[in-house]
Amino acid sequence: MGSDYIRYPIPRSSPRRDARNGLGTLRAMNIVVFVKFVPDPQGTPEMGPDHLLVRGAAGALDPGDGYGVEMALQLAEAGGGEVTAITMGPDEALAGVQRALAMGVHRGVVVTDPSLRGADALATARVLAAAARRSVFDLAIAGVESTDGYTGTVPVTVAELLDVASVTAVRRLEPDGDDFRVERQTEAGYDVLTCPRPAVVTVTAGANEPRYPSLKGIIQAKQKPLERLTLADLGLDAATVEPAQSITAVIEAPPKAGGDVVAADDAGIARLVELLAEAKVI
Amino acid sequence: MAVWVYAPMTPEGPHPAAFELVTKARSLGDEVGAVAFGPGADDGAEPLGAHGATTVYVSDDSVFTDHPGRPAAHVLRRLIDEHRPSLVLFPATYDARDVAGRLQALTGSTLMSNATDVLAIDRARTEIFGGTTIVDVALGGPAPHLVLVRPRSFAAEPAGGTVQVVVVDASVEDGLKGARVVERHAETAAGPKLEEAKVVVAGGRGLGGPEPFALLDSLASAIGGAAVGASRAAVDAGWVPYSYQIGQTGKSVKPDVYLAVGISGALQHIVGMKGSARIVAINKDAEAPILKMADLGLVGDLFDIVPKLTAAIASRKLAV
């Protein structure tokens, strides 16, 4: 097994090339944001006959990605630097990058290839890692997990493929000399970590208030550099992204029978108390 | 055919879900290995063995807690190269997810998230679309298959038997250690643990702010032995800490009674509580999805209902 994994060395950015800004502590950073175009989060998800999620034009930038875009923009505004949004997906996925560009991201990259249909987490990570390593970056940001797939593993897999540090579930990040100071949500509360550059981090929902694109931003987005890449452009072949997972059976879960819905008057409250008593919890 | 379980260490010992996975692993392979890394791992070997692990690979090294994810993935990869298990199960916690995610880059083997059952060494089950659809997934590619399993998918059952403890070389070169923890902050609530409480009272967006959670605290203490939780919306808004969160990204609970207060019932949330024996919902919106799955739904203003309910429970307890 050990022989067939793929590793991508990544060039480290040189601290020398970074001009110091007026604050004296921040430096320009190149930041990558991984974004995903997901089916309308308010809609009802559907599975096609091929057992893949139906992905149509009705979709949006994953709401969980807005926080990462916002964090990248704030860091670039404070210290200078460039933010690149990278996505993988069908033609419609371009809309996710366009939203990020309209928010203020400087350039976009869309990887589209027929052989990526049904890509699993490892294939997705290989593609995103290959796209990210085309330029030197200090920080790559993603959401904790996508709203449609909830896999939650792609960003750390990308970090390992690129041989860089990572911190997941980040609610706060600031540059700290050559490192980052990062607050990470934990089951007990939160941890503070020191993370070397370059790094991949995942940002929790609620870490900030993602901005809405302004009219000016939407117009400017159309002029911004946007690259469309295929697998071949990334130097990958179809075998590298062949999914190792396939759905073999689909079962409709028996719907849970609803009970009574009643008005919250004294009789309703009395019924609730009775239910607690029947459950022997009071 | 060896099936392994990655057992994340907590200050109280191996994560409870590790015992569930070891129990399940007994039915999947003839050898059951467990891997426990971090301070306390030595002492964790015995209970893991008692649940059916035949071999436990341990290291007490603090590198695993000082540097989350990366050292564990590299040391685990060395063990896998040496012993070649067919399947490695991980509890779906943030920390274990980081280890598994790193590991799939190193082994090139496939990683499945959010499994609710493991059917064979090459097949697992998950629920999608908020639990309305169950899918079976075949796992291919190089061994070992890696599967992240939602906690509380199986019951933990002691098995007895003897366990072989193997102390693992934890050396990792500095360049592979990654981010380092410099401070830890606990924000854990008082009262019983969410996953263990017989009653869970959970609040959502309908509470409108952090203060109304005091109403839920009062209700929980009137019931007695109840824990207070929250939906992702309330946690994202910063009203209560992440340790309260119930749902896909938070904890899974299966109490005797689940009381959803001001929670609409997003798919994200339902995944974490639908296994509850009884579900009660209090919501001002008669169309809220949570009411469709509740055994009893009360439609009205929670700021009116919750204090009345608390008083009614307290007076019933006095009367009995």
C-alpha cells in the first residue's frame, strides 16, 4: 500500500520577499480558499438513478464556506496579499467562485473534468492539493465540512498531501511572527495553538460575519482572473481520481410517525408532564 | 482478517465510542486491534481488551495531545504498514477525523465518513438527507479501508478474554508534528453529560439569545438528571459553547425524553437526536419540521410555556 500514495512537495514561501506593512507585525500573505458549490441548502436534496446527488443550476456557495472567504479577506485587508478561491465541480460550480470573487477574492480557479463525477474524499483532496500547489501560499482555508456531504476530511487530507500543518475547527486566527496563533473549538471548550506556515485550516460557522457582495463587487468580479482547469492541466490522470466508494443499496428509512400537535394551554402542558411521568423521568 | 479501532484518549480514558467500535469489530474480524495514543493510553489497554480487543497498541507519549492529528496519523501509518489490518474504524470525533483524514493521504486507501453501521470489512452504511435515506457503500481500493463511525451507533458490551499490549515507538520527526497546543480552555457545563442524560432539554434559534438558556437550566433541574443542549444555530450564534451542540457536527444523543425548545428541526440537528425514545417539541411555528417527528408537540410561545412547565413539574414532584 505504501508505494501507491501520491505526495506533492510544496515550495515554502520566503519571509524575505514579504514587505512589512505600516503595522510592522503583519506581512503580505497569499491565501487560498477552497469553496464548494452545493445544491440549494433550503431545498430538498435528491439522488439520481446513478446514486449521485442531483446537482443542478439551483445551488449556492456552501454557506459554511462564507466564513473562510471572510477570514481570508480580513487577513489580506490587514496585511496585504492575494486571495485565490479554488473549487472543483461541474460547470455550475463556477457560480460558487463567482460569489467569492464578488465578495472580494482576487482570483478564481475552477477544476472541471468529466472523470471527477462521483469523486470521493481522497480524489477530491488530490485535485484540490494539485490546484493549490500551483502557486506558493501561506494559508489555505476551508469550511469544517460541506453542507451537502458532511465528510469533513478533505482539508486535512489536502494538508497531508502537501506536507503542511493544519488546524481544524478554527474560530479565530491571527498571524504571529512566522506562525499563526489559532483558537480551535474542542468538545470541552477551546484550545490555543501555534501553527507553522504554510498551513491548512478549517473555519467554523460563526467565526465571523461573512460580508454580502456589493454591487461594485459583483461588477468587478467579472473582470477578475478566472482559470478553468482540467485534470490534465493539473498533471493528474483519471486513475488517480477514480472513486473507491460506490453506493450498492438505497433504502428509504421508515418515516417516524408523528404524534399529536396541540396548543400550549394548560391541558397541553399537563399532557407533557404526563409524558415525562410515563417515561419515568420525573 | 484484522479489524482495528482507533481509540482517541480523553482525560477519563479511551473515548466511550471506542468501546462501541471494539464491540462491533468482534463481529467483523477474527483479530481485533485497538490503537490508543496519548497520556493514559497504557491504562486504557485493559478496558479496550475487556471489550474484545485482542491486541492493543499503546503509547503514553504526550506528542499526541500536544500536536493534534498529524503525529498520530504517521505513527498509525507505520503500524498499518507493519501489521496490515483490513479495516480501521474511527469514532467520528473532530480529533479522530483529523487522524483519519491525514491517514488516507498516507495510505491512499479510501475513507468513509458518518457511517452508522459497518456491514463487512468492505461495506458500511450511512444515512443521508437527515436520516430519511439509508445507503450501503462498497469500499474499494487499497487496504485498509478507513471508516469514521458516528458515536452511539452500537452498544458497548464487555467480552472478557486476554489482551496483548504492544508499546509503540512514538518517535516522529519535528517537521511532521504540525501545530502545537499552547493553552487549553474548558467551558463544560455543570450537570450530567449530554450523551448520558436520561432527559435532554435543547434550545435553538427560537431562544433569541444566551439569557433564555437560564429557562432551560431551570427546567432541567426541575426534571432532575437532565442535561441542556443546543442546536447548531444557537452555537454558531455564540449563545452557548460548542460542547452543547447536538447534531451532525455535534453530539449524538439517545435519551429517554428529548425536549426540543425553539428548534425548527433542520436535517443537521435531527441526525443527532432522532434515536431518542420520546421526542417533545415546543415551537411557535405549527409548520416546524420538528413537530412532524415529535411524539408530542406544543405550539406556542416558549417564554410562556417553559416557566409554566417547570412549575408544573415542580408541583407534581411535591405532590408525589
